[in-house]
Amino acid sequence: MGSGPVSTGPASEAFDAVLLAGGRARRFGGADKPGATVGGRALVEWVAAAASGASRLVVVGPPRGVLPDAVLVREDPPGAGPVPALRAGLAEVRAPWFALLAADLPFLRPAHLAALLDAARGRPGAVLVDEDGREQWLAGCWRADALRDALAGYPGASLRGLLGPLEPAAVALPAGARPPWYDCDTPEELARAERLAREPR
């Protein structure tokens, strides 16, 4: 039997991952949101596990004593926002593609990243959209060169303003009880994630 066609798109190429794990977490009471736990594992560890296929894991944020194999960098100044954090993380990307991820997505899995990489074929990138069709700018995969070019001439502070004009593919995935885009911006959302994590599938 033949082995079938071989994919030559982004999903078959090397990719790195950039996790944005800094910020001020104002809605989280200023606590260390990426270090908060769901199901006995820190949020940032869940996201790193989703990106387990990455050649290089870059975490933008303060040291936490987890993910010892990650490249750790800080935005300048610390807490300056997602665009400076992206600049700092992208400087460490070596692969042609990279995943840009928030560090508070407890239900993101490797299959979701594979779907994003596949959807990015022939495009600058791809982002998850939620059940209402809203782009989740911190749950996407991008061609590194396209992002470098966009950042080079971008004076703004909005990720939407930076990434939207690139017209990435929009990826809608089945939500189920644990949507891959579910983030934990507040203590209440963290508590709900903990409840969802304990429920049987």
C-alpha cells in the first residue's frame, strides 16, 4: 500500500511557540495569573503542553520556576502590553512559523494548534474564533517573517491593529464544554475552569 500524499504546508514545518505570560493582571487582582493552577497544573504549563510540538518554547514574563527548558525573556518595560511582549518573544523565534498564545488557556491542546497551522497554509497566519465569531488574537499561528515585517512599521499598542490587517484565516473549532479559547482573566473564570476540568468528558 502507498503511504499517501505528504503534507508540505505549515503543519509539516517546524514551528516555535511564544507564550505571553507577563502583564499586570488587573482583573485578576494583580496576582500571578499564568502561575494560577487548574487541575493541579499552572495555566502556563497547560499552554506549554499544548505547544509541545514546538521546536522552541519562548515565555515572555517573569521567572516562575516551571518550564525549565523554555527561553525566558521580558518585554521592555515589564508590563508594557502585548505588542512589546510580542516583539521580545519574536526576537527569539528561529522557526518559519510560530504560535502566539496567551498563557491562561487551560483547554488548549496540541490538536488545536495543528488545526491552526494547517489553516495558515498560504496565508500570513490563522487565529481561533470563538462561538460568536470573534478573533482570539492570543490563540493563533503566524508566519514569522510576516509578523516581523508588520511589527517593523507598526507604531500602535493594539494586537488587533497589528494582526487584523494581515487577514489571517479564521478557525472555528467545536467548543464543547471546554472551549480552546477559554481564558482566565478573572478569579471567577479561573474557578469555572477548575470546575470544568473536574467534570467528566
